[in-house]
Amino acid sequence: MQVLSQVIPSLSVALLSLLAMLPWGLPSDSRFVLPLLPYIAIHYWTARDPERLPEWVVFLCGLSVDVLTNGPLGYWSLIYLAGYVLAMGAGEVRSSGPGARWLLFLSSMAMLIVCAWALSSLYYFDLVDWTPFAWAAVAAGLAYPALAFVLRSADPRTARRTNDRLERGV
Amino acid sequence: MRYVGYEQLNLARQRASPPRRRRFNMVVPGLMFLSVALLVLSRMEHSYVSSVRWRITELVTPVLSAALIPLEPLRWAGRNATDLFSRVDELQRLRDENQQLKGWQWRANELERKFADLSATSKTVRETAIEFTTARVIANSSGAFVRSAMINAGRDNKVKTGYPVMSGDGLVGRVVETGPSAARVLLLTDVNSRIPVFVGPNAVRAMLAGDNGASPKLIYVAPDSEVKVGDEVSASGVGGLFPRGLRIGTVISASVPLRVKPHAGLDALEYLSVLFYESPALEMMSGDAGTNGATAATPDSASARIGQR
């Protein structure tokens, strides 16, 4: 169980990276949301317990997304690592409740998407269209609660904690 | 299940999730520096980047192919949901189109008969049929950078760089990189794609240029030429990279820049046919360099140069 709880974060990020590469039949402008799905998992795990998600896993997942989507090598790995740092910062903020965590994610996502747009523009030495980035950020923001629920359910540590039953008077 | 008291529970929770604060180390800055270095190398189109990319692609191709199998029901459901919304309009459109096509069928039969007569009189050599192989799309590009797709057929299946790629509806693009068991197809909407085309019944010459949007634009159109909405766009064969007459799309905007809607649904590609079209231009280029990514941009720039003449 201990091993599983250490592996689940890396596994979930890797699985979402794999899903981001597959041809889902989405319109090309809407497809930008897919590489942001692994970031949701990166933020979720890092904000809670950064020890369970090593940096090199984040880097390798970003690199594999770059390779298989034929993007420039290093783009998504850099964005994911920047997101990792942001999520570590979000973990420092004392917050309670899913609403507060969602707000923290939304603010991290807003910063990250601006970075992603700026990096794309810098890569091309031209201002690229910002609308796909904005839509992708909105979609990822909306997807966060559902995905966070799935990740929470998959986490053995959370499962073990919620299985405790209180007994009055002990 | 175990039974615990409030205090025990609090203690257990504290033990289970002690406040973890990661100490700052140099791993993250180091990996970020590596990412930036890779990004710069990619921008410079370094050959090392291409070879690394293909090594990783070859490793992951079987995983992607396997991952597609359990996801197929999900994709099928998504496609059907989209179809359901557009089915009524589509039915009416198909009825109208069917009426028009019946007229065209009659004309085509007439023309075919005349063509056969004329060919017999002039003793022209008939064009040989082009062989092809069909492959499955296993990965798509996403993001602001490229419009490409990866297929599960490569050099082992006789696929070469530069070969045209079609779906059932029309031209999709061409192969720009090949590995032993996978190849990358540059879609005609990509910013690097340039295809010499004929537009409309007057066969106006132009160049179809992608800009990463859904509808590529027509450039180098003669100012006095008559191009109107609904005109068919097909490959002209100029430059020899594409066979003449391949269906591409229809003009959807008559204002500058003229836009073309591809017949092939580039957002939902599943199976693609790679045409084994050996063009003289490709043979010349393969003499200059190999079949890897380093030559990927060459056919585009070549066709662009040819088209400008």
C-alpha cells in the first residue's frame, strides 16, 4: 500500500500525458486543452505533497508530450516545471476546503497560461493568437473539480483516512 | 475497518499527513535549464533534436497503438454524439447534393466516353495507377505550434518522406518524417505546408498555404483571375510533389485572403492512405539528404520556390 501511494501520483500524471497525445477528434483550436490535463494532476499532487511527485517525472512527461505532439522539445516540460513551482507555492498557502483549493488552482492556471502564451510568442518571435490558450485555461479550470475528485478517490492515503469511523466516548 | 476515538483520529491524521515542506534544491532549476536548451535547439532545427525525437517516438509507438484499443468506444461515442446534432441538416444537404451529382454523373459518363475516343485517336499513354498503403492515426498534434499527425506505418511499410497522404475525402498532407514503424504527416493546414493547386473550372494556378488555422489560404493568385465561393481546389502537380488532380477542398471565402475548406475532416482523422508516388523532385531531394527530419522542410520550400516561378 505504501509503494502504491508513492507510485499513484507519477502514474496518474503519466496516464494523463498519454491521454493528451491520443487523437480524440477534437477541433484543432480546442485541442490545446489536452496537454493541460497532466498539469491538473501535477498541481493536485504537488500542492498536497510534493515529495510524492518527483521533478524528473514532471520533466519526462512534458518531454514525451512534446515529442509525440511534434511540438518544440522542451516547451511542455518547461511549462509543467513552471506549473510545478507554482503548485509548490500554492501548497504553502494555508487553505481549507475544495473551494479554496480550486481558487488556488485557477490563479496558478492563469499565471501558467500567460507563461505558455508568452513562451509560444517568444518561440515564433511573433504574437500568437491568445484565444486557444484562454479557452484551454477555462476548460482546464472547469475540469479541475472532476479530475481532483478522481485523483482523490485513486489516492490510497485518502481512502485509508476516510475509512476511519468515529466511536462516541472512546 | 477500525474504530477510533476523536483524539486518536487526530493523532493518526497528524501522523498520516505531517506538514511536508520541500526544501529548495537545484533539480528543478537544472531541469528548467535543460528544457530551455532543448527549446533553443528545436528553434534552430538541430538534427540532434530530430534523431532524439524519433528514438522516443519509436519506443512509444506500440504503447500508443495499444492505448487506442480501450479508448475506441469513447471515441466512437463522441463521434456519434457530434453526428447526432448535425444529422438533420446533413440529410437535407445530401439530398440536394445527390440531385446535383446525378446531373454530374451523366456529364462524367459523356466526357469519359469522349476522352476514351480521343485517347484512342491520339494514342496517349494512360496514367499508371498509384499504389498505396493505409495506416492508422496514433497521435495528433496539439497546441499552437504544428498541425501534424502520426501514423503507424513507416519505412518498413515502404513509406518515404514526401509521399502524399489522403483520407477517403481528399488530400490531408504529406509525409515529412519516417521511422521504421511510424511516420509523421504534415497536415495541409500547418504553417509550413505549401501545395501548388488549380482553382475552379478555369484551373487558376495558386499556392495553398496553411497558417495553423482550420482553413488554409490561397496565395500567389493572379489578380485578374476569377475565383468564386464554391470553386473546387485540386493539386496541380506543379513541381511534381503531388499527383495532378488530387481533391483538396472548396473555396469558402472570396475576399482576400481566399480561404479553402478541406474536404478531409482534419480534426477527426482515423485512417489515412499513403500514396506511393515517386516524383522526380523527391528523388532529387533524397539524393541531397536522408529520409529523416532534417529534410522535412525541404519539399515545402521546394514547392514554394517552384510555385513562385
